[in-house]
Amino acid sequence: MTASAPSSMLDLLRRVVQEVNGAEDFDEALSIIVTRVKGALDIDVCSIYLKSPRSGRLVLMASEGLRQESVGQVEMDVSEGLVGLVASRAEPINLENASEHPRFRYFPETGEEEFLSFLGVPIIQQRKLLGVLVVQHRKARRFDDEHVSFLVTLAAQLAGAITHAEFTDEIASETPLVSHVNVEAKGVAGAPGVAIGRAVVAYRLADLDSIPDREARGVEQELARFAIAVNATREEIEGLKARTQALLPAEEGALFDAYLLLLGDSLVHRTETRIQAGQWAPGALRDTVRESVRVFEDMEDEYLRERGADIRDLGRRILSHLLPAEDAEGDFPEGGILVGEDLTASHLAEVPIERLGAIVSARGSGSSHIAILARALNVPAVMGVSDLPVSRLEDRELLVDGYRGRLYVNPSPELRAEFVRLVREERELEEGLRTLALQPAATRDGRPVPVMANSGLLADIRPSLESGAEGVGLYRTEVPFIIRDRFPGEDEQFEIYRQILASFDPMPVTLRTLDVGGDKALPYFPVREDNPFLGWRGIRITLDHPEIFLPQLRAMLRASVEHHNLQILFPMISTLEELKESLILLNRAREELLDEGLQVPVPKVGVMIEVPAAVYLVEALARRVDFLSIGTNDLVQYLLAVDRNNARVANLYDPLHPSCIRALELIAEGARRTGKPVSVCGEMAAEPAAIILLLGMGMDSLSVSVSAIPKVKWVIRSFTTDRAEALLAQCRLLENPDQIRSLLNNALVQAGLGGLVRAGKN
């Protein structure tokens, strides 16, 4: 590498990663890596050895410089050779003369005897060894620090891309001799349950990267659609050229001429060839655009590399004319699995819920908003499957395990039969709990612990009532905001709140004021921050925007005129001043309505305890309100410094962490000293093991998703207060969350609730 290496290295890293991510298949991805590295470092050999998931041995999977017939044939254990040494140590090995090292092993089929110098670096993804990247040179020399740094950086960058490419290759392989069955993708548990169904990929209009693979329904039909889209795009570009001719310099206006030239050139021809091979038009266009972009991005000239963006823009323009007709035709299959890169509530709103079998999202975590909605709808969900090749999954049969956060593609008959059995057991368990769900929730010694419903959709009202919910412990008022393209007006909100208060009257209904920001964004009110969970969200937004807050408070109060079961809950409170300001606005809204002649009762008001600051202010907060509600989703996130939407650290998010248990005890103790009731409305309240601890702490009520109510009541009715307190005391002596979970799971089994244990964290 030359003196300008730092900028060249960064540029090469960017280009290689882009090319690997856009590779057609796994073999091409590996070939790109070894070819580009060999050329950039001016060396004689670059090779990639990958660890076989089946045998655990390192296999030579690609090489530029060694004999090609050895690729796929040479393999070794991690205890063998220099490559094995790199793998076992998980650190770089840099040798001037490899043959002199005691771990050197000679493979004659590779022809590597003529290469003396050796540099190997491990390829690691989230603590898992994927393989080893090796470079070699004929002359005896020690590679300098620049080479070592470059390869270490490249290996770290490529780890995710290699995992993605390998997984894509396993899924896409359709040749019987090499097809893979039971391809497992690991994510995080989003919503409990298991499901079997066909994948339906959610994609965004004019987003080429999210377009899934589909077979053409008819080649001639797809060719005709594509031709119409190309002609429409041509007319659009000619119109743009005409409108801007007087505004742009001639050289800038020439861009439109280049677009028109591309439309009449190989871009169209190559897309048509892919359609004739059986791909639907949007998928064929996607692949052609990717191929063309890679050609431009591989060019040395910076100006020409930037032309790749022009190709993408042209592709998006054609795509925008292709998709509407296809969308109108699509039908969601019975039991379909909704799959997407980053699923949102709007994606869910477009799906017939009665047909939805499960949800799988490449991003997000078990506490993401979409996962919370999935639990409310009793739909299994797996989140944060970061290496998921979403576009390759269309119409594939999937097995979804929402308990363990696992997804299986191309299932074997044996695995499918096992999932059929699990689905049947799930249904039988739910049916067996229906009678129990309608009974009051009380411990075996008679202490009532009401179980209420978490909700955010009017569609939840009937299921909530039928499930035995003893009120609504948390109504997420942001859902009506999220599914609209504007802020809902006061009258619209009033009608929603009136319906839910009327449906549950006289049982309490707790309406949480608007809680957006973090992982809940409004498309018409974007909040872009580097660290949104520590930023402008919840009560901070509504206090800054009384023009949004006051109409919501007025709508809530108006809804309570006929039904006196309203409770208002303020989210994200971290200071006494925020609570005081919120109460001032609430009183102002009520006085306005009184002035208008409405007889508005004084509602009960509560505070969500969901940030660490509120834990240590709990008594001061409790003295100023009527009740407390613990939002464990955010509280656990903040206590453990774990972004609950980041799949990389999702395994660290654990509500049974000793520090989380102690924080909950502090809240319960503070509530008791002030004589105020406290409820738990986070997802922790639905975890069977955690419920035992909450009973032991003396929590007054729990609020969970509708689907979880029967199971939560089953746990409550299976323990006495004394038994729960004794188990809590035992847990205080333990220092590891796994030990705590094991102790509590054993208690569940002893109480005859073994069927609920698998719903715990794995």
C-alpha cells in the first residue's frame, strides 16, 4: 500500500463491503473479497477459510493465488496448521517464514510451498468465529502494521456481510443435491407462540433494496408491465427535461439525456432477460440495477463512481411505475408470516389481522413497538434477525418460534411435524385457560391482584372484555397518532376515548398521554436524534407542544363526562417540575371545559416510573398523584444501559437482573409508605417467572397484553403471598439472572405450571 493508504484503505473498505452486500450469491461474495484484497495489497495470495457449522472444521472456500482445484477440498481442525492457530487464538498471526513455525502444516494440493510470508486474521461476528482471512507472499518478509490493521479492519467489516451472504446462499439454493433444510436464523423473542406459514415480504414503494424475489405470474404479462413502466419513465424524464431546460446549465441538463440513453440501452435489455428467466419485473429490475451500480462503483474515477447513484434513481423511477398494479392484485394468505427489514405499525395496519400467522423483522427487539402490538394481537413475533435476507424469503415456508426468537427456513418434514405439535399444544393450553380467565385474579390465600389489559387499538376492546380483563391498565394513545398521516383532532380523539371508557365502565381505564419518540416515530412529525431514547420523547415533547397536549387532555376529560372511570397517566417523568407542569395543563384543560358548561369529574392521575431518576424520587412523585405505574420496558433498558431495539445487545436486556429487581422493590416500598397503589404495566408483568417476584413485592395490579391475561391469572392463582415473598427473599441472595430464572422456573414447575416455563428468556 502506498503513502496515501489511509484514504485508499477507507475507500477500498467501503467498496468491498458494498460489492459483497450486493453479490448475487455466496461464492461471488467470497470471490470479490479475495480478488480485491490481493490487488489492493500487491501480494501473491489471498484466501478465505470458513468454519463449517456442521463439522466445525475450517474449509478453504475461496482463494486468489492458490490452486483453484483445492478450493472446497482443503479442510482442517482448529487445532491444525497456522490457519487453525489464528482461529483458536482469535488474533492475528504474522510470520516472516511460515514453514519455520512449529504449527505449520503443508497441503500439497494448494501449491503453497512457494509462499513464505503469512498473515492471518480471524473473522468474528458477535463472539462467533466465522473463519480466517489469509494473505501470503513468495518472499520471506513480515507484513507491516499497515497491512495488519487493514486486514483486521476489513475482517471486522466483512463479518456481517459474510454471515448475510452465507445465509442468503443457504436459503436461495434450490438444487436438490445442495439444498439446505432447517436453515436457522437467530433473533430475539418478540411475542410468544409458534407458527407455520408462507412468508409475505413487506416492502416500501420505490425502494429497490426491499423488493422480494417472486416468480413471474406470466412472462409476457411481466414484460408488458415492464415496457409500460419504461415508457412512463421516459415520458416523465422528458417532461423534467423540458421543465428545467431554462433553469439548468446545459451540462446539468445533459443528465436527463443520459437517463434517456440508459433507458434505451442494456439496462432494459438485461432486465427483460431476467424476466424471461422467470423473475417478476420488480425483482428483475432490482438485480439489474444492482449489477450496473457495482460496475460504476468499481471505477477509479470518482465522478464515474458517483454515476451509480444516477442508476439507482433511474431504477426507483421505473419501479414507482411498476408497483401499484402489483399491489392491487396481492392477497394475504391464511396464516401468512409478515416479514420485513424494519416492520412498523403501518405495515401491520395494511394486513388482515385475522389472516396473520406471525411477524418477523430484521430489526428491532422484543420491546419494540411492533413487538408490543404483536403481543396485543396474540401473534408470535421474532425480532432483530440482523442477517436475514428478506428479499429472498417471499413465499418460503417458515417456522417461527416466538419463545426463543428463532426462525427456520426450508424445514424438514420432521421439524415441521414438531412445530405442528407445538401449535396444537398452544391452542389446547389457550382453550384450557379460557374458563380461568373469567375468574377474578387472586393469590391462593385470597389477596386480589387485578389483571388489566394493555391496549392501543379499538379492535382490542372486545378481546379484552372476553379475556377477563379487569380494566385497562395502559391504553397507548400514540397508536391512533401513528396510523394517521396527521395529528388527530380533538373530536377524533374524544370519540376513541369515549368508546373505550364506555366499553369498560365501571372498570378503570388508564389513558397514557402521547408517548412518541425513541422507537415510536410519527411520519408527519419526525424527531431525528443520534440517541433518541435519551432524547426528546414522551412528556418532554408534549410539554414543549401544548398545542398538541391540551387538545388530547381535553378529549380525555370530555370522554369522562358520562363515564367516570378515567385515569390519566403521564409518561417519561424524570423531574418534579415535569409533573407539576403536566398537572397545571391538565387543570387548565378541565377549567376550560367547565367554562364551556361541561360537568367534568376530577380524574385519577398517575405517573409512569420508567427512568432511574423517578425510582429515587418515587415518594415525592407519589405524594402528588393518585397512583404509580411501572413501565418496566424502558426502566430495564435505562438501568442496564441496553438499547432494547439493538439486536446486538438484546441478550443483555433482562428484567430479572438483580439491579432491576432491587429497583422494583424500592418503588414498591416508596408506594407503600405514601399509601398509593402501584401497578406494573411493562412486558415483565407477563413473564411467568417475574410475576412471582412482583407478587412477593406486593404490587397491587398487573397490566399485560390481552393474549397473556389467562396465563398471568393462572400464575397468580397458583401461589400464596407467603410463598412469593419467600422466593423473593431467596432471589435477593443470588447474583446472576440465570440463577434467579432457574429458581423461579423450578417453582413454576412445582406449582404445576411447567407449560409456561418455555416462555421465559432463553
